[in-house]
Amino acid sequence: VYAGTGNDFNNGFGKGIGVYVSTDDGDTWTLTPGSAFLNGLNIIRMVSPAPNTLVLATNGGLYRTTDGGMNFVQIVPTGAGAGNYISDLHLDTASASTIYAAVYGPGIWESTDGGATFPTNLWTGANGAPTAGVKFISFTQSTSPNNLIFWASVQTAGYGMYRSTDGGANWVNIA
């Protein structure tokens, strides 16, 4: 069992020191050896697409380990820049090798290789997704009737709810 540290939603106090691991069902916990690399970052969400592999959404970027927390590397979504706030992160509901990450501002990125790369931004100016003034993004994905429906709550100058029925290729602002 893995647990991330830091709380980005508690009025400014977030003591992020890395990732804890328990190998005895939560009776005891130890900080993973690579956690020093994450010191000072608040872990927003974690997913595990494969054994010993974790992808972390933090207030300072995306990070990945493939050795159970011995070493972490920063993963930079193509075109997003390093160190961006990652406001949400989810495994695809049909395939654990596909991961979606919401980058504060520019959109939702897709990885199809277990989080090694995030080359595709599902939000473009031409597909109905918001692009101006976007800040915090949270999202979810359906399991029924298929995994192609996404809902995204978006902070812009106000707030908006967006839906895609085709896996993120097109988005509609819904009331």
C-alpha cells in the first residue's frame, strides 16, 4: 500500500515529504528511498498502472517510479512545460496502461504507455474544450455503457462543466 504526503487544500500548510509504503497491510509504514526527490511537493493523487509503478500528480508536476519508490523521475507532458500543477490524475477505466492527467491551465493529457510519456492534450481550441483562462480542472471517466464518456469540472473566470462522449476528441459545455 502506498500513501502520498502533503495537503494542498488546507489553507497553505502542506508538509509534502514523499511517498510512504506499507508491506504489512498498513500496520507499519516507511518512507520510500526516492522520497527525498519529492520533498516539498504535495501529492494530489497517485495511480499504479503496473506492479511497482506509480505515477504521481503533485503541485509541482508529474512524477513516476517503476521500482516501487526507489527512484522518481519527472514526466513533462508534451507542450505543457515542467513543474506545472497537476490537479487530477486517473487510470483509464478500461486499460491500466492509459492514464489521464489534468494540467492546471492547458488541459487534460493522455498517456498510453503507463505514464512514461504524456504526448497528447485532449483539449484543443478546435474541439470545444475551454482554452482561455482555464485554471483548476477535475474530471472523471465513465465505465458504462463504455469508457468513452468524460466529465470535466473547470475553473475559468467562472466555473463550467464539460462533457466528451468520444474519449476526449470533442467537448461540449453543459449546463
